[in-house]
Amino acid sequence: MGSSDADTDAEERPIGVGPHPQPWPTGAHFDPELLRDGDQRNVVDTYRYWSREAIVEDLDRTRHPFHVAIENWEHDFNIGTVVRNANAFQAAAVHIVGKRKWNRRGAMVTDRYQHVHHHPTVADFVEWATTADLPVIGIDNLPGSVPLETTRLPEACVLVFGQEGPGLSGDVRAVADRTCSIAQFGSTRSINAGVASGIAMHTWIVQHRAPDGSGQPST
């Protein structure tokens, strides 16, 4: 089968489930409209037919203690991917530093289930992090950065990513408790913030959550 056939099959493959057969399950977390009409959302099977509010409430019970922040001075298109990754790895929240508006297309609607906060300036962001007692961990391949692969990340922290191209701003570099680099071996100077965020968040998961999915810190 050619790649074009595979792409077509993927596009035509149904997502979600149809109307729930009668009798409907009971519980305040179920959405009557979804039970009646079907649930075509991109959610795990556990949350089929649940209301958005019930899903967020359930996720809030087990969110991880790390936060993610990304600078947004030039409307970075990577922000949607960062939000989607934060949802996948169950980050406590995402923080947009700079311009409030961001391109939500890459988030694939996951921003509906992920807490997203806005800080107009780096100073506002730092004030929040200080009040929350969260160390700021920059992720960027800069002189003086320590390898992410050999660094133990704090369990409670905020991982910060810069703009595509310029990377972390000087203001964030100045306030970061440390900056971690991601090992690269090819010819390109950097990887985009969407990819970097996924690597950094998964590193946190490997270090602080058991591989069996129990949610217990690894030893």
C-alpha cells in the first residue's frame, strides 16, 4: 500500500463512538447530549460521554506538580503543541508569557482540558513562580547549560521554553534557577519548542513517576 493510500485511510478512519445504547449509564459526569448523539472527541475511552467539566475535575485530582511556560513575543506557532504535550503528560498548568493571543490549532482542542494562564511580562511570571515557590528551569541549548539527560529535575518546578529561533529571552535566562540543554547530534542548531517540551516533560515523567503507571515516584 502506498503512503497516499495510508494517509487516506487515516483521514477516513472514524474517531469516537456513536450514540450510547439504551439504557443510558447514570452519573452526574455523563453529558446527556453526548449519550444521545455520540462522542467524536479525541479523548481516551475512560472519558467517553463525560462532560468537559467532569473530565477537567477528574484530571485535577491527579495532575503532576510541574508547570510549563513558554514565551510568546512573536506569536509562536509551537505553543499549541506545547499545550497538547502538557495535556498528554498531565502538567499542572501551562503559562503563556508575553502576548495573550496564541494559535490554538496545534493544541488539537486539548486546551479545553488543560489550565492555561497568561503573564504579560517576565516580571509577572517570576512573581507568580516565586509566590508558588516553584524553581524556574529553562530549557535551551545555551553556553553554561547543564545536560538534561544527567540532571535531576525538581519534582515541583516550572519548565520554561523560549521562542522559535531566539530561544529563551535574556530576562528569563537571568532569573532561571538553572538551564538545561537537550543533546543533539545533527547539523541543525536547535529543535523547536514543541519538540523540546515533549522531551523535557517526558524526562520529568521518567524521573518522578513509576513506569507501571501507578503515579508513585520512582526510586
